[in-house]
Amino acid sequence: MASQAEVIAEINIRSDKVAAAGCPKRSPALFALRLVTLPSLEFIRTYLAGGGPFGGMEAFRKAVNNWAVEFVSEAKCYESAHADKEKSIIESRDFG
């Protein structure tokens, strides 16, 4: 079983690959809809493919990790499409 730090690193790597592949510019409302539905559908798909309740904790763990990858990927796409880059640069300079 992987440690929590290894799982988080894996989620970050997988979501970076998805976000780097290209994120189309969408309306914020569509991003919000995708942020709720896509991870939930991925969780259900992975959980049922892993055997559902008969798959035990391993099926549940895998489904939660895939949910997190989908959620973080969508959040990174939203951030890259709608973030105010000037504001974050100014805030990072003020912080240091």
C-alpha cells in the first residue's frame, strides 16, 4: 500500500499531464458543471469496475484516487483558462 505522500504525488503528476494536454476555454458555468459531474462519474465508473462493494477497500481507494485526479485536472484547467495571472504575480511579489 502506498503512503499518502506517494498518492498525492501520483495525483499531481497525472493531473498535470491531463492539464498540459490542453484545456479548451469554456465558460465558468460549464467548468463548474464539469467540476461536479466528471469526478463523480469517474468515481462511479472506477468503483463499479473494481467490483463495487465486493472489491473491498482497494476498489474504494482506487475510485477515490481517480475522483481526485479528475477533480484536480478540471480545477487546473479552470485555473489556466480563467486565472488573473497579473494579480497572482503581484501577490507573490508582495508576499516575499
